[in-house]
Amino acid sequence: MLPHPTLVAHYPTPEAKPEFVNRLFDRGARHYDSVVDWGFLHSGSAYRRRALQHHGLRPNDHLLDVASGTGLVAIEAAKILGTARDITCLDPSAGMLAVARAKLSATFVSGRAEQIPLPDNAYDFLTMGYALRHVTSLEVTFREFYRVLKPGGKLLILEMTRPSGRLPAFFFRLYFGRIYPSLTRLFTRSREARDMMHYYWETMEACVPPAAVLHALQSAGLTAVKRDPVMGLFSEYTAVKPAARPGGDPSLLRPPSL
């Protein structure tokens, strides 16, 4: 399942999407942190840290931050863990990873969520912050999440979700579709940064509903699948990889075949 229909104004086929997205974020990477900070009224850091704590990230956990971008989730995770040494940041954009490396002493890996170049059963906790819309397949992505999590490991996906009410949806569209991209261009004087945030809106507008995300998580073999809505704007998706039976071989815990 695609997270949203193919946006043919930007790329002609789903196969062309990763190259377009990488190029978009490479070009806008140097502006990303400041744009996200003021665009969300300087609330993002506290919210990410609260979400991580609330959903169970603890010291000594080994964390994989998928689509880590400039490391905004990983930085808050390091405050909880007390170190960045137990964090692996995965992202396909060299530009975004370069920004993250300058801020964080984590392990950095170039790669995509659909094909994670890391071993099975390796991580206690997996995060993805506001990037689910950029993958090419929900099912393939969630099967990879299942594979790299340890038995009993947990995932947390943070996303923006369009409000369902007519008036909230109008203001959501007005801000993210028009005001935010325009202010981004005004403050950064960068067309690339504006294009990045306009695409951010387009993917939110076209994204599949939360029920489809929950179904894809369940289909990957994950359990305790749940969505916590926050302020009518954010979605916190959580799920757990089933624990191995006593004396069982964790390597036998494989996600269901597609």
C-alpha cells in the first residue's frame, strides 16, 4: 500500500519517488531545523521528548531512528538515554544526515525504511518522525521494522494527520498549504526550502487515513497496535514485536509473507 497516491506533478511513478524525495531534502536540509522550529511555535523538542518518554523509551535501550533526517527525534532520545552511543540514525538523504552528524554522536547509516541495511532482532525501540508519507510501501516498511526489532521491542511513529472536522481542516489546509510554505520562502529566501514544505503539505493532504496505517502494522505481524491522536493534529502510532517463547529462537520470529 502506498502512503498516498503518486504525485505526478513531482515524479511520474512510485519507483521515481525516492530519488525525488532525496533530492528535495538534500537541497533544503540546511534550512530544515529552523523552519520546523518556528513553524511549530518552538514546541517540537518538548513534544518529541514527551512522546518518547510516554511510550516507554528508557536508558539502556538500543534505538533505531528511521528516516532520522537532521536528528530531531534522536536528539530528544539521547536526553532520555543519557547518551547517543546507543542510537542508530538511518536516512537516505546525505544532506540531512550531514546536518545530524554535526549535532549528535550517534551511529549514522545511509538507507531507506523499505530496505534497512541492519541485522535482525537488533533494537529495543524504533522511531520514525514525520516521514511515513515518504516511503514507497507501508507493508514493506513495517515488515522491515518487525525484522530489526528485538522480540518484545516497540515502535513509535509520529505523524501529522488532517483534522476530520470541516473548520479545523480548513485552517489546517490554510496554514500548512499556504501560509507555512510562503513564510518559509520569506524567512529563508530559499525556493528549495519552500518547495520542501509545500511538498510536506501535499503528502499530508493525500495521505491514507489512520485506519489504513493501523491495518498495515497489524498485517506485518506486530501486536498491541494503537493510534493515540494528539490535539486533533498529531498521530502517535505504536506497536510491539511479539516476544519469543521461553527457550525459543528469536530468529524464527519472522513477519508474515506478503
